[in-house]
Amino acid sequence: MNKIERGSFGSKLGAILAAAGSAVGLGNVWRFPYETGNYGGAAFILIYLGCVFALGLPIMIAEFVIGRSSHANIDGAFQKLAPGTQWKWIGRMGVLTAFFILSFYSVVAGWTLEYVYEAICNGFAGRNPEEFVVSFEAFSTNPWRPLIWLVLFLLATHFIIARGVEKGIEYFSKLMMPVLFILILVLVGCSVSLPGASAGIEFLLKPDFSKVDSNVFLAALGQAFFSLSLGMGCLCTYASYFNKDTNLVRSAVSVGLIDTFIAILAGFIIFPAAFSVGIEPDAGPSLIFITLPNVFQQAFVGFPWLAYIFSLLFYLLLAVAALTSTISLHEVATAYIYEEFKMPRKRAALIVTCMCIVIGVLCSLSLGVGKQISLFGLPLFDLLDFITAKLFMPIGGALMAVFVGWYLDKRIVWEQLTNDGKLKVASYKAIIFILRYIAPAAILVIFINELGII
Ligand code: PFF
């Protein structure tokens, strides 16, 4: 075995905040409200909660078991726990997934920086709805401007990763998660006090089950996996830095609760504000880049300084949330390269950053001037989104559940969950049952549905 010096999280709180930082991201503040809007509000949220707690948490626990019992990157973890077998390909698929997600996710993360910049320069003031559409399209298809923000975002991620596990990931997660939380609470306060906000609050709290069909279940399941960062070894890698006293079940529950709470709070920012100016909740992916700046302008007519602060805080919040997720994606690939190819951490991080800049630039261009950068009829950006979120993540999640539920020695699982018998885990049998039967079957259904087979 190689003798590479491994980092570790210095505290249990640091470990939980880092994992929560990975989970909380554009998926919560952008995708969750948009999916909630599309699938009818409160009923979707209830089903989503079921998916997070009944399926997502057991898989997160499985990832924690793999990571902490192996103390290795995601490829090394499978090689240690299942030597001489093909299970290592789950890890390698996870590394590839991390590269791909990091590349296209950083494009959107870069857009949030442009919007922070616009907000600082008071660029949204006085624009009408059409101007917001035109300016977003002009920006996102501009050949160079999104690239600058993309590179800046990846360099910020690189800087944190290069500082290491405790001084980089843990320090910044502890700093940024409370900032994020405070920003969200301030924005919720502003949003729910807007005139007419109560229709948005009702939309979030009053379930309308007449809209529930099988698509809603599948959409909620898919959102749960993306939002909790499951299925590609991200949480395994973080768990490999947990210390032996970390309570895995309790940590998973904390991460699940924080992630869900923030997603719901994001709903409380967006819907009351949208309803207050009469914008439909199912405006789709453009909700936060086109609709919201417009909402801020209209909602605070007569109070331009409030519109200024609200816009600035919102885009800062998005950028911070995205950053704590990009560092977790970067770490999956960095840990793999520096441990498996035995090179200094900083050099490994540089390789990951450079590769992601190249793929990210191609993704960004594929949305505008480089439309020809496409494969199978999809621009590179959409292709990477599709193969990661809709293929690799569900397959990875199901295989990890099968690995821990069926293959891994149950003594290892029990030792990890109880910290060598020190903790009582009443849910042990239920967790194993879900990992063996329910989770693989449920993911298979999402997977088949997303490919359009049923
Ligand atoms: N969970 C993140 C979000 O909700 O934005 C996205 C993500 C981060 C997915 C890290 C996967 C991952 F490994």
C-alpha cells in the first residue's frame, strides 16, 4: 500500500458542514424550486421528503461506510474493500462523473458570478422583462465573457482544494455554511413580507394531490439524488476523511436535514416573490436568471436600494452554495489522482483544474458560438448533464447500495455504523433491507423512466 499522508477533518461539526456544503448547491436554490413549480408545489415536496429520508439517507450511509472503512479515494476504496474484483469500476465511473459534473456545473456557477457583478454595478435597475431575457441570452452565448467567470470560479475552487482537507475544505465550509444560512434567512424574511406573498406560501404548504402521478414520484426521486450528491463517490471521499468517532447515521441524518431545510427555504424565497408580482411558478430553468432579477425590480418599486440589496444577496448566496459543491466534486478527482498516481496533492489539483477548464470552456461555447461542439445531437453542455445526472449517478447509487447491502462483509458495516459497538443503531436492519431491495429497485425505475423506456 502506498504511504501517502492523508488529511482528515479536524472536528465532527467540520465533517458535517463539509458534507452539507457538498449537498447544498445550485440543486437546492435553482433546481428544487423549479421542480417544485413544475410538479405542483406542496404535494411534490411531501413526496420529495419521503425519497430523501427513506432512500437517500440509506444510500448516503452506504457511501459513508465505504469511505470511512477504506480511508481511500473512491477508486482505492473499492480496490481495498473488494480486491481483485471489478467493483473498482464503480469508483472510476464516479471520478469520471465528478470531472464531467464539475465542468458543466462550473459554467452555471460562473454565471452566478456575472450576476453578482451586475448586481454590484446596479445593472438590473430600470430594466424591463424583455431586457432581462435579451441580456441573459446575450451573456450566456457571448464567446468570451462566461469563460472568464468559469475560469475564475474554477480557480477559486482550486485555491481551496490546494490548501488541503482541514485548512481548505473544512475551513471554508465552516466559514461559508453559516454565511449561506444567514443570507437565506434574510432573503426569506424579505420575500415573505412582500405584498401578495401569501399565495406563494400557500403553494408551498397546501398539497394538491390531484396533480400527483408517477412522474411526480420519479422527479422527486431524481431531485433527491442530485441534491444529496449521491451515486458518484463524493460523500465516500469526504467520509474517508471522517475520524473514528463520527457517528455515520447521525451525520447522514444531519446532512439530509440541512439539505432539505435549505431547499425548502429556497422555495420560500422564490415563490412568495414570484407570486407577489404574478409570475407563474413553472417558469422553468430560467427562473433564477431571467425571472428573479425582474421580480426583485418589480417587487421593490419605490425602494431601489432594497432591490439592489436583495439581488446582490441572492446571487452571492448562489455563488457560495455552488462553491461548496464544486470543491466536493474537485476533491473526488484530486484525491483519486494524488493517491492512485502517487503525486503531490497540489499537482493533482492543478491537473484536475486544467482539465475541467478545457472541458468547461467547450461546454460553455457549446451553448453559443460553438453549437457544433455536440455529440449525439446534443450540445456538449446538455450531453454531460444527461450522461451524469441521468445515467452515471443512478447507476452508481444502485451499485453502491448493492455493494454494501449484498457484497460487503456485514461485520464491517456493523462496525462502521456502531463505531465498533460503542453506539446503538436501532435502524440497522431497516438500513440493510433498504440497501438490499428497495433502493436498487427504486433507482432502476427512475433510470428506466429517465431513459424514456416506460
Ligand atoms: N448536490 C449538489 C447540488 O445540489 O447542487 C450538486 C452535486 C454536488 C452533485 C456534488 C454531485 C456531487 F458530487
